[in-house]
Amino acid sequence: MSQLAGIFILGVLSGWLLEWIFVRLFVPNPNRKLETALQASRKEASALQQQNRELQAALTAAKAAPSAPSVEVVAPAAPETLETPAVAESVDAPMPVAETVVEASTAAEPAPTTAEQSDDDLTRLTGIGPKLAEAMKAAGICTYAQLTTMSVEDVSQALAGSNIRYNKASAESWAEQATLAAAGDWKGLKAHQAALKA
């Protein structure tokens, strides 16, 4: 009996040993993949941080550089003698001593364009909140007139990169609402929005 128990224990131990060897050699370790990915992302992050520091240094250097206008001095020309056929005497016509050319580089802020001035308040349309309106403006949808020409698919393609969630059912009515808003028919828009909510 004790001999059978010893064989049983020896069998269990050898089975565990074989399982351990099999797992170590043949079963892929998911932690290794994660560690490799983590190391790669750390290297990428450090490279991006270094690039960010270089760009920040270049930006501060560009801001600190004096923006004084450049001055170009033209050397004086040699005096010429002019002869007239009627008069045989020579006349010395002095040329200007020096001309100073100043190139004024004005780095003034450009005036706001008409597109910036004519952005419509897209939040007046049902289903468009402030965050969605910001995402639409970032995607280039700034006016009611633009929204009237867009289909639901066009809007979803434009907003695909923004990760903003919106109701597709209300998106179907945006073109019609935008048409009313672009025409300035605010009463018609309110009536249409009330019909949508009903």
C-alpha cells in the first residue's frame, strides 16, 4: 500500500513537472506581448516628449527674436557728367548721396474673415448641443447653408473623427431645420421643432 502511495505521489509530481515545462515552452505568455507593447509605447512617448521640448524651444526662440524692420542702405552712385548738344559745357548733375529703403514687415493680426463673422448658432437646431456644435465647426460645418446641403451620411463622415455621439434620428431633420434657419423663418423652425418633439 505504501508503495502504491509513493508511485501515486511520484506520478503527480512528474505530471506537474511536465505541465510546467509544456506551459513554459509552448504556451504563449500574454504578459510578454503587453510588456513589449509597453516598452515600445514608452520609447515612442519619450521620443514625442523630446520632439515637444525641441518645438517649445524653437517657439520661444521665435517669439523672443526681435521683429525689427530690416534696413537696406543703397550706396551712393558716382556723379555723372551730362553734355547737351546746344551747349558745349559739361554740367555735373549730383546724384542723391544715399537712399534708405525700409522694408516694414508688419506682423499685425489679420482681420477676421467673413466666414468667422458669419458662423451660425447651430445649437438652435434640435439635437445639436454645444459640444456637437463645436465638433461641427471643427469639421468645417459652420453655417446653416452648409448643413442644408449635407445628408446624414455626409454629417457622420465629417464628425467621424470627433467621437461625439448624437441621435441619428434627429440628424435626419437637421437639413430641413437648417433650411428654415438659413431663410430666417424662426417661427417655422419653432413649429417644425415642436412637431419633431410631438
